[in-house]
Amino acid sequence: MAHAQATRESLILERKNPCMTSITNSSVVGLVGLGAMGAGMAQSLRRAGHAPHVFDVRREVAEAFARDGGTACDTLAALGAQCDIVVSVVVNAAQTESVLFGDGTTPGCAASMKPGSLFVMCSTVDPNWSVALEARLEKLGILYLDAPISGGAAKAASGQMTMMTAGTPAAYEKAGAVLDAMAAKVYRLGDSAGAGSKVKVINQLLAGVHIAAAAEAMALGLREGVDPAALYEVITHSAGNSWMFENRMAHVLAGDYTPLSAVDIFVKDLGLVLDVARASKFPLPLSSTAHQMFMQASTAGYAREDDSAVIKIFPGIEVPAPKKQA
């Protein structure tokens, strides 16, 4: 037990000493992608004393953020030129490629980033792609941190999310207190890229399967005529509960499918899970089933709804209607 506790604590990135923190805080930080998670992370950086440079394809979103402190950059190239650390919080590997290397019409930030600067990648991606990106950026003199995130929008906004990181000692030295500003737990999982993304993929396996299972349980309750609010109350105080049941089935009860994490996110993420396992011929029967459920929900027209909308694929049930505003 003592050894397990020591191992767990050794994974959590140690906080810098006061002298090092003051040096790191002088770094200019940029953040790309002011979505549900990125907006909260930018707020956490600002709350910690940084004045982050931000970029979002929705110019008005970046400008709205900057009104309370920080700088809205017109282009990715401008952000890269001004920042020592660039944090990327976009949806996938393809968008990350565009952030770094442009989209064929406008340049990304990599060409303007100074040698020795740091790129922090927070998306859920194929671990092998992350390994290749580290090597690609190394040739440009740019440090790289493989740093997927978890915890949801509320924890991102409060600086309480989890980061699953891997990178060189130099990348961690450069990141310093910036990571602590954004997350309650920063796990150091390896000295080169890949391990962070592998752990995130496994986390998404569990998250996707748990959401699918939660939806199936609630759907069965509805089919059997059980009061859904009563079912929710009992399960959330019983051994069958999970964080995903408690969180996502609350959305179903409210009839609110505003996307905090959309159905298509799990089409993508569980697809990544299966791709990773397929490469080593490793069977994932539960993940495969959950992926098919999200695929069915997506093709049925719920792609951009909250991932709890996977419950709508079950026949012969009537989900709770949206609650009327008082």
C-alpha cells in the first residue's frame, strides 16, 4: 500500500520552488481554441496572473475573452511570434496540424515560434501521431508536451481538471507553473511523447462505455415504466452508480442536450480507442459496441447534441421533455 501511494505521488508533477515559479510566470502564454475546455483554461491562466494571448476561429469569442484581460490575436502566426508557450485546445489531430502548420491558405504558429519555445497539445489523438509530432517540432527547435486533458468545462474553468502529460525534461522545465495554473492534477507519465495520449485514450474508452451503459440503464427504466427521477436518485446512491451516470443522466432528466461533449466526440474518441487496439490485434468488445451506439446516434441526427443523446437510439421509449423555464 505504501509503495502504491509513493508511486502515485511520483507521477504528479512536482510544483516549482518560488524562485523558479517567478521565472516561469514571466513567460508569455498563448492559448488556441476557446471552446468549452479552452475558455476555462484561458480563464484559469488569467486568474493565476498571466495575461494570455488567445486565438479562436471565431474572432468575436477571442475579443470577448480579451476584454477582461489578455490579448486577442488576429492570426496564429502573430500568436506564435509573441508567445513562449502555446497551449492548443482544439478537437483533433487535423485541427492541431492546422494550428501549427496552417491550412494551405493561412500559416500556423510553428513558423513564427521562437527556438526553445513550447507547444502544449491538449487534444485526444492517436499516440503514434503525437510521437511523430514531437520529432517534427524538435527539428524546428520547438519543445513539445503531449498533454491531453480531462474533467469537463466546469473543472477547466476552476483550474481543477486533470492533465495526462509526457515530454522531455526541458519541456517540463519550460512549462513550469503554467500547468499548475490550469489543472489540479498534472500527471507526468513519460520522458517523451506518447504516454499521455495512451492514457487519455484508455480514459476515453471508459468514459464512452460508461455513457453508453448509463444510457442503456436509463432506457430500460423508461421502457419498464420506472419513474426516471426516482431511478436516478436510487442509482446515484447505490453501487451501480458511476460519474458518467450521475452527470449525463441528469442531462436526460432535464431534457437538455446542449452539447458540453457532443455525440460525435465519442464517435471520434472511441474510433481512436479501436484503432490503437487494432494495431496490436487486441479485442475490445465493449468499446466496439459503445462505438456502434454513438455511430447510430450520429447518423440518426444527434451528432451535435450532448453525448447523453445516445439514449435516443433505443426504441419504444419516451425520454423526458425539456423542463419549462420558470
